[in-house]
Amino acid sequence: MRTTNRQVRPIESARPVDKGASHTVIANAGPWCQNTGQKYRFKALMGKDSRIEWTHHTFNPWWGCVKVSAACDHCYAEAWARRLGTDVWGPHSGRRFFGNAHWNQPVRWNKDAEASGERRRVFCASMADVFENRKDLVPHRLRLFDLIGRTPHLDWLLLTKRIHLVRKQLPKGYEFPRNVWLGTTVEDERSAGKRLDYLLAFKTPSVRFVSCEPLLGAIDLRPYLTKGDRGTRIDWVIAGGESGAGARPMEPHWPEDLRQQCQEARVPFHFKQWGHWGPIDALQSVAGKTAIRIIKVDDVEVRLAGLGKGKSGRELAGRHWDQFPSTHSTS
Ligand code: SF4
């Protein structure tokens, strides 16, 4: 496996991380999406629009969740909900539910998409996990499935870290319609081993996708990028580093390996962002207080700078990667 054969030394810190600078970034930020680290306007959070590159709209059937994975450690949705004074995180807190005006928004998006002749992608959910296992969520999840069925001009992106619970939480006999893109987050090799077989067991979504964000380790996706006996494969890979306070650095060969794996398997690849820590050239100068981390890959020194996600950018192998799956239902 190419990713694990590499001689990678642990990250060392040349200078202490500038915690103050990180906090300044967060304090100035608007709402963020926990899955993408994307900053966007409050209107966007309510679903009228989204600045997440890979979706047109964001819809939340409710707010609130419980952390289940290393990828959840710095959940932006939790931080944002707390900033708003909403106690909806953890197993003992309630969830925030919404009325008809909220639920009618996708119906309008569907009409607009039909009128324009262009399909629209809806990311569901940025402030929750659709497949969290709680009794009080059941009627809201059923309402969501009904809504998905009534909005055939929208492609619904259901991204979950609880892919092992999805089948159990579907109504008896229900299969996802073709306007569902089902996805799971995979942050490292361990989570890939735990989650991807569950994802690929679903035959009916038009797309099965993987979000490797925040990417916390090297991942070999090759066994899942071709159809093989199971008849399904990963149709789309999104990768990105972590941003915000306490962001964990993404070593540059991790997303690059994913990009190469996707290219070899002809699977579309979307590189979302470097995140807080971006690679810099050995000769490149950065501002005096910028934190630097140094790693060694195959005895070559690689420097990462805590530039913040805006300055770190999203260029990989010299260009942007904004590929999308091609399905009958994509625009
Ligand atoms: S599953 Fe998603 S929404 Fe829930 S705690 Fe983890 S990152 Fe946050």
C-alpha cells in the first residue's frame, strides 16, 4: 500500500502554535459548517443558499448531535450552537426542531430547479447527523424522507458518520430514491475500515460518496474505488484539512495519495481546502508570528504554516480539483 510504505516521521513543532491567533480567527468568523469548516452567512445556514463549493443549499431537519469519532473533536456545529446559546449537544440535551416555514424551503428550491431546468444539490445536514439514534428524531427523519420524495429536482446529499445505523433507521421496505447521494465521513484508515462496507451495501442511491475531511491520516481507498463482486463503488471523494482553533495538520501526501488513487480509478475528486495548516516552500517566507510545523516524508523536510484556511487555499498538485460525479440526476 503506497500510503503506508512511506517513511513518515511524526510531526514536530518548530514553534509553539499561536493559540491566540487561532482564537482571533474564530472570534471574527460567522457560522461554520462542521463537515466542511466553511464560513458562510446566517442566511446560508438557514438553507437559502450555501457557500460550500459542492452544494447549492443546506438543509437541517433539526439541530444537535453527539460526538462519535475523532473527526468530531472540533465540531463547528457544536461550537456554533453553543455561541447561539443553544444547548443541543450530547446525549442528555434536547434537539432543536423547526416549523413548517423551514420545511417548506426545499419545496421552493425544487420548484426553482424545475423551472430553471437545472438540478440543485442540497447538503443535509450541517448542524446534525441525520442518522443519530434517538427516539425523538424518528418523526423528523420520516418527514425528511417524505420531503426527499416530493422534491425530485433536488439531489439530497446525506452525509453521516453513523453509516452502520442507516439501514436500521430506514422504514421497512424503504430504499433510497435516485435523488439521494449517500455519503460517510472517513478521516483515517481505521474509520475507512469500519464504515465503507456499510456505505457500499446501499444499491439505490445514485451516488455513494466519501468525505475525507478533516483528513487525519493516510487512507487506502483502492479496495472501494472499483466495483468488484459487490457491484457498487465509491463514486466521489471529497478531501480537506481541518480549520479553526486547535486544527490538526494534514500531511501533504495524504490528500495527494487520495487524488492519485481517484485518478487511477477514474473516480471524481474534490479537494476542499488545506485548512489551517498549509504547505509552504522551504524558501517561502511567512509573517513573523506564523506557527510552523515540520514533518519529514521519505527524509524530505516538509514545512506547514498556520496561515489559516483562507491563505492556505485549496491548490493541490498545482491546480484546483472540483470534480463531481456524472449521474443521470446531476446537472
Ligand atoms: S457527527 Fe457531525 S454534527 Fe455530530 S458531533 Fe460529529 S461532526 Fe458534529
